[in-house]
Amino acid sequence: MQALDYIQSNKDRFLEELIDLLKIPSVSADSKFKGDVRKAAEFIQKKLMDAGADSADIVETAGHPIVYGEKMLDEKLPTVLVYGHYDVQPADPYELWDSPPFEPVIKNERIYARGACDDKGQMYMHIKSFEALMSNNELPCNVKFMIEGEEEVGSDNLEAFVRENKEKLAADVILISDTGIIDNDNPSITVGLRGLSYVEVEVTGPNRDLHSGMYGGAVGNPINILCDMIAKLQNEKGEITIPGFYKDVEVLSDEQRAQMAKAPFNLDHYKKELDIDDVKGEEGYSTLERTGIRPTLDVNGIWGGYTGEGAKTVLPSKAYAKISMRLVPNQSSEEITKLFTDHFMSLAPASVKVKVTPHHGGEAAVVSTGSVGYKAAEQAMTDTWGKQPIPMREGGSIPIVALFQDVLKLDSILLGFGLDEDAIHSPNESYGLFNYYKGIETITMFYKHFAEMSR
Ligand code: BES
Ligand code: ZN
């Protein structure tokens, strides 16, 4: 394919453009970056048009805009709907970055910046593959692009857009690069994502901060109490104690678990990479099972009282935490949020008042390995990585995937190329240049195989 040569000869420019995109701090969670989020949308719109789209529009929503573009060649040809996101997670804590998060640098064949992998780098591979195919008259399918700016905050407004535009979005397959592979020697295709329920809790004690000598021991301390309540959410076996939490959890057969256990995984390397002496999780499950098929609960942030320099003897009036639960197939995010709320309130002693505020959620999704789309992705990866990819369930969430199944009745092909070492959501996020270019090639081959296999 000439498109593959085109990718080789335009490598440097493809990287320069990604660098430009990474300079825009499109943090969806923080309203201070609202204007930058829009700038990133405009950047994508322009690049889609430059690459040869018939149209590319900025669609307003109640939140950040969606970029929708398409190239319709012939209605008899199959149609691929590409989904990605141009928003990124907050870059905090900034002081832990070796170079500023929105001033991309290239080091050790990797590009460092917030969003380098998740998902600007991975999403942009699609625009460059599209350009390569268009420039060489080799695009074999119709393509629709739906690139959103709210994935990292739960995709709430995308849901309305999808429901209202079912016809416009009609396609034969959905293609997404927002996941990872096992490692560069062991390519994989993601076939499972977890759901999410995210809440914020507020514990209030006395009506003002108090002197901890005058009142300590006599008045309930909201931070002590919050810690105690959080500790009660899990037992010594690592199980979540919220009544009803596991009732709908999908139970995998021994055969399915044995299949999963075949995936290459090196626990020593995993521990070494994270600098931990041991892993911790639900008893009776392996590390890959703990992230792939079991629901979990984590505190994402906790605060209250005095955290400035030095010491201040204070019994705080309030304590807060942000808590997320990762969910698996058949659990309902809305129901889990309710079960959590009822249980958490019931744990509160009379000395404090508790408020639970739901943030966002999303459902888990499992996709089939039997579809034409999966087979085309498998063949594309085999071509470019020289090895057949294995199906893998991953622990992260992409809320729109379950919604696509529900509303558009379409599975998504989760053809991602990230690695654990990319440190997505962490300081010093990066993306390997090898994976960036290999991804562009693999996506290009996907179109070819998908068109051929659909005939
Ligand atoms: N790219 C991730 C999802 C992901 C990460 C899938 C790792 C598989 C492996 C995505 O951008 C993401 O971070 N999603 C959020 C969704 C949430 C905010 C609703 C997540 O998982 O925390
Ligand atoms: Zn993310």
C-alpha cells in the first residue's frame, strides 16, 4: 500500500502536529481550561478538513464541544465510525513532572506530555491514517469521526448526541484507540472495559474548626470518622462490604479464567515497575483478574483540616473524599451509586452529618471476538506487529462503549497501543514513538482488511 510509504515519509510532520496538539491544555474537568478545550476541538476540526474530510463541524453541547467529521465515498461501501477524545485529565501535581505537562519534549524515543497517549496521541493516529489513505486514493471505506471533549469526565453530553443522531452515526463498526496492549512483544486487543461509579463524600462535625486540646476526645473528628467509615468499606479479604454490591457481578467459568491466565504477565516486573514489594487485592484472584473481571473500590483523594507548613492543633469541622468504584458486566452504575450512598450513610455515627454527591458513571462493556471488525483488527495487528494479538480485558473505562452497544447496537473494536509505562493519568505521561507510528500503520491496515472482509 502506498499509504504505508506515505506514513514513513511524513513521520516527522506527523510528530510535529501531535506536539502542537499536546501544547493545548484541554483539561475537561477544570473550568479554568474551558477556552483551551475549545481550541483543541478547533485544531481537530482543521486537521480533519486538511486530511480530506467532506465536512468537519464543531457541535455544541451543554458542556465541551464534539467534533464530528466524515468522508462518504459511496453508500455501498462499509462505514467505519472512529471515536476518540481530545480532552485530558488534570496534570496535577505539576511539581512531580520532569518537564511541564503542556510543553511536550522528546526523550528516549518517547513523547512526554499530558495526553501524549491518553488520548491525543492515540486519537491523532486515526487522523494521520485517514490522511495517508486519502492522499493515496486508497481509502476503502466511508469514515465518520466523532471526537469528544468530555471522556475524562464521564461523556455525559455525548450520550444525548448519540441518542439524537442515530442515523447520522450509522456505521458497520466502531473503531477506538484509547486502550493498551500487553507490551510491544505481545500485542493484544482489548475486549473488556470496566464501568464506573464516582462519588464525593462530605463529613461534617462541629460548626467550626476547634482547638484540638480543648475539644479533642470529646467531639467527633470528621477526618478520624471518615477514615473509619472508608476502612469499613472493605474487609480483610479485600472484598467490598456494601450490601448487594456483588449481586449482579458476572461470574466467569473456570475455562474462561484458565484462558485469561494464559496471557503473558510478569508479576515481578509489574512490582518492580511500580516500586512495590507486594500487590494487594481481592483474595482468590490474580492481578489480571483483579483489574479485568472484578469490581473494586478506591479513594481517589481525601482532604480536610490543616495541611499547610508546620503544625496546627486543630479538630476540623469537615472532611472530604472522592471515591470511585470500578464495575464489571451486569452491575448498574446507577444502582451501585445508590447502594454505596445508603450504606455509607448508615456507617455514620450520630456525631457527624454525611453528604454523598454522585459525580459520573458508566457501564462496563465486553465485546465479541467473532465479529468482522475483530477479525480485521486481528489481521491488521498480525501484519504490522508480526504476531497474532490476544484478546484482553482491561481495567479502565470508556463509558461510551456500552452506550454504543445499547443505542447504536454496535460493538467497538478497541484497537489501542498504549503501554503501562506510558503512565496515563500520572505525572510524566508519555507515548512511545514506535507505538505512535505502528498504530498509524495498523489502523491503515484495519481499513484494508475490514473492507475486504466485509465484501
Ligand atoms: N483511556 C482511558 C481508559 C482506559 C485506560 C482503558 C486503560 C483501558 C486501559 C480513558 O481515557 C479513561 O481514562 N477513562 C476514564 C473514564 C472515567 C473518567 C469515566 C477512566 O477510566 O478513569
Ligand atoms: Zn484517560
